[in-house]
Amino acid sequence: MTLLFLIFAHLLADYPFQGDFLANMKGKNVIVLLSHAGIWAGTISIAAYLSGIQITYVDIATLFIVHAIADYLKAKPVGFYKKLDALRGGLLLDQSIHLAQIIVLLSYKGALL
């Protein structure tokens, strides 16, 4: 149930909490990108905490940094993202990275499923 709760938190943070402005500007402005990554990492951290998971500053920083890097690479696009369609392969890769972050966090904390 915790996994489903965090996936729902992810969907909220990566879509409606992001909004059009952040989505369109995060590839053009580092402050916007970092704001979005902060909103996402904060939402996931709060949801994990409410699920009874001990969240540390290292957990929050890791969620934030990985999310910011993944979104930067997709928004620019940089590296392998250049070869992917933004709304197909790029989106699939981006979402897979974010879901992997959640699964790794839950595994590390011994709370997966």
C-alpha cells in the first residue's frame, strides 16, 4: 500500500503540482528546475513520512538531486534524450527514473510493499 501511496504522491507532484509554467520553463531556467525538483522531493518525502518511513536529510537530498538531473536531461534534451521522442520514449524514461527512485527508497528503508 505504501508503494501505491508514493506513486500517487509522485503523480500529484510531477503533474498538477508542477503546472504549465514549471513544465515549460524548467529547461530554460535552473531556478524553475530546482523549484520543481524541490516540490517533487518534498511531496515524496512527506508522503513517505506519513506512511511511517523514517526520512533523513540524505534521503531528501538524494530524491531532489536525482529528480533534478533526470528532468534537466529530459528538458534540454541532453545525451540519450536527444534520440527519444519527448512524449513517448523521453517521457517513459523520465517516469521510469522517478518510479525507480521511489522503489529504491522503499527498498532501502525496508518498506517495499
